[in-house]
Amino acid sequence: MEPSAAHRRRLREIWRSAGWPCRDAIEIDLLAAGLLQRRWDEAGRETLIVSDAGVAQLAATLQRNRGAFDAHEALVGRIAREMQRAGRIVWRGLALRAPLDGEHGAARWVVAMPDVFSIRHTTVEDYAEPVVHEIKVRRADLLADLRRPDKGAAYRALASQCWYVLREGIATVDEVPACYGVMLAAEDGRLEVARAAPRRAARVPFAVWMALARANAEPGDEDGGQTWLGGADEAPA
């Protein structure tokens, strides 16, 4: 039996717990596959333990997850550098509050955590052009995202452009809604714009400015401190 995500999740739960049985279909599958074992204590109470085969399955899952995390972080770093080369200021791992329409016209707040958030390097607020890039290296993660409409709505409430950057082969462009741009990351490192993101006017809300002020922007390859905005090589004396 190839364990599903639900089976692997139950294995982890039993590994971390006292092993009290739920007696459901998932546990039947795991017991039949030899990934769990039944035990009884002196009082006759039944518990479950993860077998050696189950531990091997947990280890294999952990290794896959680590590989996916490393691939994800590498691609996040690549997009961050590309945005910096385009003259933008970049943040990774922000938690931003986005206002969405609620009941009776009241706003409801949703926390958005874009992989890469960037603005243009400008002193004119109307030119900031905030952009969100969301990185996906696994198909399951992309599909889970697309099933959460509030997440995408929060990104669109904060940015003038929203992009999905997909590892090549995990999805087709048509599977991503038209309100997002799509970039494909090939195994050889190439980035291809498969569909441009729609652009719309968007200003950075004050609450987002405060969050950006508290966070650390990504350092550039050559961080020379604050660059004089007058355009010369050196600031005037």
C-alpha cells in the first residue's frame, strides 16, 4: 500500500502521542500494511505503536519534505535576486494583514504571507507598484492554494501584480486563474514568463508600510548602505 497524505499524517500523530486507537479505516489500512502494531498493557488497554516499517515510511516522508523545502527556498531566493536586479526592494516571509469584503460592507482582515513581496525603489508612493510572487515546487501545494480563495484575494488586495512561479511540470498555465501571472522554472535554472500578470493601480496601505518598516529587506549582493537618491555615484559632501 502506498500511504496517502492522511495515512502519513496519522503515522506522525501516533508517533508523537500515547497511541490511543481511533479504530477508523485509516488505522485499519496502516495495521494491515504493517506500519502500525497493536500493544496491550497489563490492564488490557490497547495502544498503537509505529512499527519499524512505519518508522522507515516516516523517514522517507521527512526526506521528501526536506528536499521540497530546499527546492522551494532555492527558487524563492532566485526570484528575490531577480527582483533586486530589476531595481526593486524585496522582502521574504512577511505576514501582512489584507482587508477583504465582509458582511454588511464591513472589512474582514486576512493574513497574507507571500513568498516574495517587492516594491520599486522610489520615493514617490504612487510609483511603488507592489508585486507578490508565490513559489510552488509541488503540485499538491499549488492545488491546495487554489482551493483557498481568501489567500489569493488577500494577495490581490495588497499588490498591483500577483505571480505564481511554478517548477516546470507540476501544472499547466491554464490551471492557474487568469488573475495571476505565471512563470515556469526549468531544471536547468531558466525562468520563463508563460503568462504576464495583469497590472492594476495599487497603493501600499499604511499598515503594510509599517510592517515593511519593522521587517528586514533582503540585502543586495553589494550592500553599500543607503544609496543617495540623487543619481550620482557618490552623495554630495
